Amino acid sequence: MSEINELFSRCGIAEQEFTGGTLSVCSPIDGAELARIPERSVAETPAVIARSLAAFKKWRLIPAPVRGELVRLWGEELRAVKTDIGRIVSLEVGKIVEEGLGEVQECIDICDFALGLSRQLYGKTIVSERPGHRIMEQYHPLGPVGVITAFNFPSAVFAWNAALALVCGDPVIFKPSEKAPLSGLATVKALDRAIARFGNRAPDGLVQIMIGRGDIGAALVASPDVALISATGSTRMGRAVGPKVAERFGRRILELGGNNAMIVTPHADLDMALRAILFGAVGTAGQRCTTLRRLIVHGSVKTKLLAKVLAAYETLRIDNPLTAGTLVGPLIDKTAFDQMQSSIEQARAQGGRVLTGGQRVHADRFPEGYYVRPAVIEMPAQTDIVRHETFAPILYVLEYDDFDAAIEMHNDVPQGLSSCIFSNNMREVETFLSASGSDCGMANVNIGPNGAEIGGAFGGEKETGGDRESGSDAWKQYMRRTTNTINFSTELPLAQGITFG
Ligand code: NAD
């Protein structure tokens, strides 16, 4: 049996699920075909949604702490196959081994989080202005949740959504990226095993996966029976999805593109900044939504910092992501490579100076794999191309002299996902975090923009979508709130002191 077939078998993926289909999934490592998956069709969507609705009617009646037991079991199942799913992530998306494992660890972490949450779906008790009255809030299950994911977090983003949805009492319909459905399928299989152990308290159709293209996502988006659409991907996709969900007054969580920056001030620890720049800009070959794309550095430290950055870029090991020591694996496909080349050309035309990188490497060893040397481009100003998210390892360097102007430049992009400052100056740091500072959903100090923990709410402003998922109180979006006023007196006083009749 080949390595991939052994992996599939250990993850519970049956042969007919990865052979004989129409969706060819190729590894970005070398272009080798990993699977030919039978695709689901749009015509099947109504039946899938109907099953999900039927499951909802049962699942919402199971007490939340009991629902939590299911995600606890899911966490156990994920721990048992962590290295296998991590390997599938590496094969399918090209992440280095450590990052593939880290992705599965995120799934495990969110299961732990959701288990605790299952006993903490708190509403408030509110004092009433009327005697003998009490006001309270309750959170109730919402309905089927459609989860549409991007290729670059093929396992974790599903888990972030599904773990919360399940404890909140919602069934899940999962539409993975057509570029990376295998990691998602393996993650669902672990959940299927947890459901089998959980027993018949879990209704049929509680979790369903629909592998296919964007049209399946669009069918979920259009259905008024899918109460919440959680869609992760490009701003282009979000522009199509957002208005469609709004048209039917549905709920949505949009997690779209980022254009994340780091401000390095004269008060920064440059060695720490350097390490954060490296992981931030070249990790996952620049294919994280939170990848560092803009370095806004004070003129007084620019030369020194850039020298360190360029020296470190020289030593980057770009290679097969499965090989120990590799730091940069391949881009997902040729389209991503072409987009990177086009952006570099545009940057040059807009006055940019390529300081290093941009070229394809290992084309002889991997004619079907798109490995690139990460690029650093010095820009005279924040031009159009800098304001655009190119999903590849390009780091634009911009200089500033005045701190307020640096923040203005930082915020002057359409996206608003993640951001950071490197400074040991309290005034600079607090200003960056204040109302007049970074306008992003995530703003960090002395760490890079990426590698978020699941405990915080994840998401961004402006064209990133404005929504949050994962930790903190993101769970509230998976539930509906009712405000209940209870009169335990023998009178019927009206609010605002109104007398009526
Ligand atoms: P993509 O937009 O091409 O595809 C994402 C998903 O949307 C896929 O499953 C696709 O089938 C589906 N889709 C496409 N058109 C659709 C439509 N009209 N209706 C419903 N579904 C549709 O994105 P990608 O190339 O897979 O991922 C890269 C992008 O994702 C980057 O822009 C990155 O920043 C973003 N991303 C954002 C986050 C975040 O949390 N903010 C996380 C990961 C990735």
C-alpha cells in the first residue's frame, strides 16, 4: 500500500471515497495525484439540508454539557490520529511537518475549549424597572451551520466552527475547499468515530460533508434553512456570499483576506522583531490569512533591520515540506505562482525595488511543484499593489519618520485582519492599541501578526469581513438570544411608567 493509502486507511477514509471520482487532488509538493474524489452535486443539497434540519430538531434538546461530551470524544479521536492528519495537511497543502501538526493541535485545542464552553453558555439576569419583575437572557441553538473553508487551513477552520456549533446545539454541513478536501475529510472521520462512541443521542445527519466546488457553497448560502453561514476565503468570495446571506436575513461569519503589517519603531528589540518577521512573512510560504505582508519601519532602524532580514532570508531552507529542516514549502499551485509574479511586476512598475527573492526554485526537481524564494520589496510608498493581498511570500518594506503617519499608513489598506508593533516604548504601544491605533481585529505587541491561539476571538474588520470565530464570546453567533421578562407580581405595570386606559 502506498503511504497516502495507508494514511487514508488509518484515518478511516474508505477507498471509494478517494478513488474513481471527478475531483483530482494533487500535492503541491510535486504535483502527484493524491486522490480522485467523488464530488457531491448541487442537486443533492436540498436533501442534505433537510437531514440537517431534522437533526437540529433533536440535537437542540440534548443538554449542552452532554453535547460537550461529543466534542470531548472528538478531541480524543483527533489526538489518536494527530500525526496522520498532520501528514495529510502537509501532503495536500504543502505545509511543513511542524505546521501540519500545529493545525491538528488547533483542532484539539478548540475541542477542549468547546467542552468547557458547554457548561458556560451564560445569559445575563437584568434588573427590571418594574416591581415584581425579572428580566433574563437565554441562548438557544440556532439551526444548521454551513461551514465553507479555504485551502490554507483545511482542517482547523472546520474544527473551530464545528466544535462551537455542536456544543451550541447546531448541526453542521461542511463544504471544504476543492483544493484541499482530504484533510477536512480526515477531520470529519475523526468526528464520525466520536459520534459512534457517543451513541444514539447524536441524530443522523448531525455532521455532513459535501465535497465539491463553489456552486455547492453557493447553494448552502442561498438556503434560508441554513441559519448561519461561516465562510472563510478570499474577499472576492465574501463579496458574493455576504449580500446573498443578507438578502435572506441569514447570519454569517465572514473570515476573508488580510494585509497584515508590523510597525517597527526605534524602541524595538530588533532581534525579536527579526524572528517574528521570519515566521510571519515566510511561514506557510506566505499563505496564511495572517501572513506578514507589510513592514513599516522607522528610518533610523531600517538599514540595520533590513540587513538582518536579508541575511536571514539567505539562509532559509526552501524544500520539500516533509524534509526535516525545511522552513518554506511550495505554493499551492501554478495560479498562486503566476499571481506572485504578476504582483512583483506591478510592484516594480510602481517604484518598488526587489531586495531579494521572487524566483521559482527547484523546478528541475519538482516540475509540477511551485517553490519560490520569498521576496522582500522596498516600496517608495503604499501603492496599489501593496494595498492588495497577494497570497504568496512577498514582504513590502515601507519607511516612516513620524509615528502618527506610520499608524495612518498601517490603517490605509482595505483589509483589517491582524497587526503588530515592535516597541518597548509604552506610549507607542498603548497608542497602537488605542482607539486611534490599529484598526484591525487583532493587534499584537512584540509578537508577529500570525499564529493566534484559539482562546481569543479571531477575525478582522473592513474587507476581512467584520466577524469573529474561535474563542472568547464568538460562540454567541452560533446561538439565538431571547430576552425574557417575567412578572411574578399581581399587577401589570407597563414599562416607561405608561398608563394605558
Ligand atoms: P477562495 O475564496 O478561492 O475559496 C474559499 C472557499 O469558498 C472554497 O471552499 C470555495 O469553493 C468557496 N467558494 C468560492 N466561491 C463561492 C461562492 N460564490 N459561494 C460560496 N462558496 C464559494 O479562497 P482560497 O484561495 O481557498 O483561500 C485563500 C483566501 O482565504 C485568502 O484570501 C486568505 O486570506 C483567506 N483566508 C482568510 C482567513 C480568515 O480567517 N480571515 C483564514 C484562511 C484564509
